Amino acid sequence: MRITVTRIICQSFFVGLAVFLAAVTQFGYLRGYPVSLFLQLDPLVALATAATTHRVYRGLIWALAIIAPGLLLGRFFCGWICPFGALQQFVAWLGGGGRRTAERIRRNLPRPQFATKYYLLAGMAGAALVGSLQVGLLDPLCTLFRSFTLAVLPLADSASGHLHVRPHVQQSAWLVGALLFFVLSLSLAFPRHFCRAWCPLGALLGLLARFSLWRIHRDPDACVHCDLCVANCQGAADPHARLRKAECFLCMECVQRCPHGALSLRFLPEPDGEVTYPQADGRRAALAALAGLLLAGWTRRSAHVDDPRPALIRPPGALAESAFLERCIKCEQCVRVCPTNVLQPALSEAGLEGLWTPVLKMRVGYCELNCTLCGQVCPTGAIAPLSVAQKLGTGPYAEQGPVRTGTAFYDRGRCLPWAMDTPCVVCEEVCPTSPKAIYTRREQTVNRRGEPVWLQRPYVDPDRCIGCGICQHECPVKDRAAIRVTAIGETRSPGSGLLLR
Amino acid sequence: MDRRRFLGELGRTGAALLGISAAAVARHDRHGTSARPGQPEAGLVHLHSFRAPGTDSGPQLAIAHGADPARMVATALGMLGGIERFVRPGDVVLLKPNAAFDRPAALGATTRPETLLAVATHCRRAGAAQLLIAENPINHPEGCFARTGIQAVAAACGARLVWPRPNAFTRAHIGGEVLSTWPVFSEPLQRADKVIGIAPCKDHNLCSVSLCMKNWYGLLGGRRNQLHQQIHRAIADLAQMIQPTLVFLDGTRLLVRNGPTGGSLADVAAGDTLVAGTDMVAVDAVGCELLGRDPGRLEYLQRATTRGLGNARWRESSWREEWAG
């Protein structure tokens, strides 16, 4: 079998694996599959979280499985494994990719703007220095899983009606879907343009490729300068001249294509036939790093991470806000697995820095009392994996009490028993704690016609309320509920307490 | 220009013009009736009675005591004249447990799987062609069906779980005082020949107790949480909406406080009782007493009795009481 066919089979396998893992990241299908495997293999995620937290969290150690062969072979990950790269390549193939050979050669030549990814990586590294983890915005695996969760699966859900019994919606599906569409359609004009010009993981692997021992070697005596090797070159690595090590995906198209056998994969070939370092400007990279550092510093200061913000309700087990932002890679695995759809990607709730990080939206869902799935799938520990006993504060955790995500407050002007002399208390009915955090007092009042009426009027016991939001979700005042949860009282940060405990 | 081409071009343009015009005229909404605000009342489902023929006379109410749900179900059915009185060979039987909350049955908020399985086994033995288990829970359905154990029951007895997907609901005529028409879980109701309710015996924060009548709330769709504004009328309407073949009230565990969700084993007490009957108002009156409440003071039972939907003075009916094994 031709090596390029082997490669396509390998890429198809990893695309299939990614789709499978995204599909089973759901209540009822999890069965212990390593659903965050790709994110744990991602060297950029491991390195960036190591930069912000000084630790390599649990399964992120698997990144070594990509880094170690990357040191030997360069960017083989981009050519053989990355499912997001494979998708782009597939789109480029669908679009014909330039049917004439001369046109294909033109599209696959290196361009100066392909250095952009190194500056983006530098900017993200600068942001990481002040504890802001922004790699997820462009990391290909985060982007892929985010796009699956926020854009692709909700459409499949409503079209088929067979993903969730009650179909899920995502609040920024349009934005993530449009970005996915844009990135993929770029490949129609220039194959794998995202990989070449934007991908920070590609940039990181490009830096590592400097150490690679095996690489493509061109025999100048056999070469007739026909440039056919460039026609299918996926990384735009210039194999017909001096091979750019940092851009070569080891896709083997050039070796396959060369009619004179001038190209081959060799162990330690002569270094004068190649460009060893990425073609990026050091001073520009330093400037980009400074820009990232300043921007992250400014957004962090303007967001007041140490003050609770009412709509910034994080999932149970989420770390205190600044520690959370040091770890969240916006991969949306928690959003994907959340059975009630309450977890939504933030747009403005968490400030500019927290774009697409998970927040609870009680009008969409509620936090299920006995569920801790979000923390179980989180690859970076932004949401700690809790046991149910830990979440509920039972058994050995009775001393520290339950994990609270916020506190519910009545809006008495909108509440039926409070404002409209009408019985209701659905909120009390669904309140899941025992004893219920919502309790009622039987109160007599006089209605408009002067008749005495007895009503059960609801109150919140802040000592019992865990902020799960099912009261808000089930409130019949549907557009803006008469009871709403805000973040005050959340247990994740000491500055957010409500009661003197 | 030759004649052939002239006629061809003219014909194509003319056909396009005619086709578009014909389609527009055919779909023309001259009076704008398709754009009226409000809900369309067309396509209402009518639910028939699920009572088995000949069960209006004879034994009506059975109270079995014991600890083993399977034996208690058998004893109760024995007192009522056997399952064959209610389920005929070839029937499609809908079993309606309460699985409203995503929590284990031990907490008393949902129907015990052992009781559900026992009833399902008797239906199978009577020759039921298909068993359906349906519920539209409060919490997310996947979790409720798994955690309460009813998914395992369905697998064990070969019943089909009917999931409350959006397209499984249709607006039905109910004709009640509050529920005039309402979206109901029509997919299982329309397929079933017989309907059997199996409800837990629970305290309820708003309507005092949640028993067999309230259990039909799980066959409603739509904005059902508005019903709490007229809860007693609405529950009586539920008794009008579904005329079941048989109901079971599982009082082996009683959720005595913090209902209807419970949440702690301390909220659950042993009841050692299972009530079965054809008159769910009477069965609920027994359940009311099990929970130490007076059925004579429970508004929805009184309303249902006044409306002739059953008799809360259960001792007036033909009832029996036995110890199971």
C-alpha cells in the first residue's frame, strides 16, 4: 500500500475516533470511555496549563505521547493524527483544490503570513504568564470539540430528535458555527490555511520540530526541478527547495509524487538541505508576547475576578475564578456532557477573558443534584472531579457541607403568591434538598374584592440553598423567573460568601 | 428565428408563468386565516376510557399488607379477582409509574421498581401483547429513568420505555374545570388498550399528598407548572382525563415529609401496605390515611367525589384487606 493511503486511513481513524468520543460524551453512553482523550493528548493544552498552574494535571501527562515522537519526527501529528487538520484537508479535496498542477503548486507554496501562528503562540504565552489561559480560542482540538458541542450536535439533535430526549440548545451556536464554517471554507482557497497560518498547536510542534531526527531529504543530483513535489504539499514546507522543517507535516505526498525518487524520509540527513528554525521574526514574537501579557493583564483587572458577578455562576466543583481561568481551555466537554443543558458557553458573563467558559443558565436547565459529570470530563481540572457525597456534603464531607453554586432570591414583584394573590410554590415542590431550602409560610391577606384569602408564600433558607436553580428553571413566570439564582454564596471562593459561617 | 425555436421558447416561458401562478393561487390565503395569533384547536386527541368491561361491579378495592412488593401485588390482585379480569390476551398495556425525579427509589419520591416489575409480570402472564412504560418526568428523563430503576425494569420484563420526546405530545380534549384542552403524552396513550397506574405514596408541599390521581400529571406536557395555581381542581381534572383500568398505590414506603421530592432516608417511613383498585379516588383516600391525613379534608378528593369521578368514602365500596405471606 502507498504510504499516503496509509496516512489517509490513519487520519480517517482519528476523525472517526473524535466523532465517536464526542458522540458518547453523554449521560447513558459514557461507560468509562476516555472522552477527553484528544484534549489530554494535546501538547499545547499540557504546556499552557503547566505555564499557568506549574503542574501537569492528571491525564494531561498523555501529551508526552505526542511530544516524544514529535521530537523525533517533527509535525507528524498535523499530518497523521489531528482530526481538525484532516477535516480541512477533506474540504480542500472536496473543493477540487485547484485542478491544474500549476494552480496546485501556487496554492501550496510558503507565504510570509504563515508565520502568524508563531506570533499568536507568543501572544498566548505572554497571556499565560499572567495566568490567563487563552490557547483554547485557537487550539485545533479545543476548536474541534467546541464546534461539535456548540454547533454541530445541537443541529443533529433537533434534526434527528434522538440525541437528547429533550433537545439541547446552545446560546452561541451561531457564532461557533460561523467560525467553523469560515475556517473550513478557507481551505477551499488555500488547503489547510488554518493549520499553516493560525494554529498555535502547529506553531508549538513547529518549534519542537527543530529537534527532529527523521526528516524529508531531497537529493539535488536526482532532482530535475519539476516542482511536482509541491503540488500536494500540505504544510507548504517547500520540499522542492530547502525543506522548512517547522512546516513539514510528514504527509509524504512529496515523496510519493516525485517521479525521479529524489525525495525520501531519512535519519539525520545533511542539515544544509533544510531550514531548521521556523521562519518567524524574533522581535515580532517578543512584541506579540508583550501584547498578550498586557491584554490579559487589562482584561483580568477590568473583570474583577475576586468579586462575585451575579450571572457568573460556575458549575459545581469549579475552582475560584482566577484559578479557574488558569485552567479552562474552552473545550466545552462539560457543556457537552451536562444532562440538563444548564451549562452554556459564556459570551459576556465572564468578561472578555472568559469567552466560551461554562456558566449555568437556569432558564435553559438546572444543576442536577446527583450529577457530577462536568468535573469528571474536565481535562484540566478547572472543574474538580467531585464525588456525589462531596457535592452534597454527606458522609465524610458532612463537616464541610454541600458545594454551592449560588443562592436563590425571590423577585416578589413577579411571584404569584407574593404579588398576585395566586397559589403556586412550584419552586418549593422541586427544591431537591432535604429539608427543602425553599419553605412557605401560610399567610392571610385580603384580595382586591376585600375577601380574606390564605396563601402559601415562599421563602429561601440561605443555609440550605445550594444554587442548583431548579426553582428558577421550573418557575411558571417563564420569561424572567420570579426566583433567580445569583453567584453570591458560592463555595468556590471565600470572597463570595453570603452568610457569616 | 425559426418557428420551432420560437414556439419552444414561448412554451417554456409560458409554462413557467402558468406553473408559478397556479401554485400561488392554489396556496392563496385570501382572508389571512393562517396568520391568526393563538393556538390552533384543530387535531385534538380524544382519550377513551381504559376501564376493563365488567369491572364496575365486583371487588373494587384491595389492601394488602406485608413487606415483599411482589407478594403484595399478587395478594391484591387475588382479592380483586385476578389480573385476567383487567388484562386480556393481546392487550397493549401502558404502565405509568412515577419516575419524576432523578433519584433512587429508596428515597421514596418515585415508584419502587420491584412493584412495577411485579405488576408487569402479571400483565405478561395474562397474555398482554406489549407493555409500555411511560413518564414525562420533572427532572431530565435520561437520569430519571436510569436512577429510579424503571429502565432496568423495562429491560427485565421486555417492556418498551416510551421517552417523552417533543413529538410524542398532542393537545387533547379533557373537558375539565381547569384542563379544558391540554398537550398530553399521546404516543403511549393512543397505542394502549389498558392503562395501569403505579404510584408512590407521598407527602406533597402544595396539595398535601401525591398519590394515584396526581400521578397522571406525568402524562401531561406543555406548561403544566401553571396548574399549581388551581391545584385541587386540576388534580380532579386528571381523574377525569384518565379513566384507568387499575391503579396501584405503593405504600410499602411512605414519603412522610419534604415531599414530593424527599431527598433523605429520614423522610421515608415503612408503610407495609399496597392498595389496588379500580376507583382511584377511593385508593387515594386510603393512601391519605396511610400518611395520617384526613381524606375528608383533602380538597381534591372531595371535588372528585362531588363530580362523580370516584368515592373518597372508600369504606362504602366493596373492599378487602389481607396479609401477604
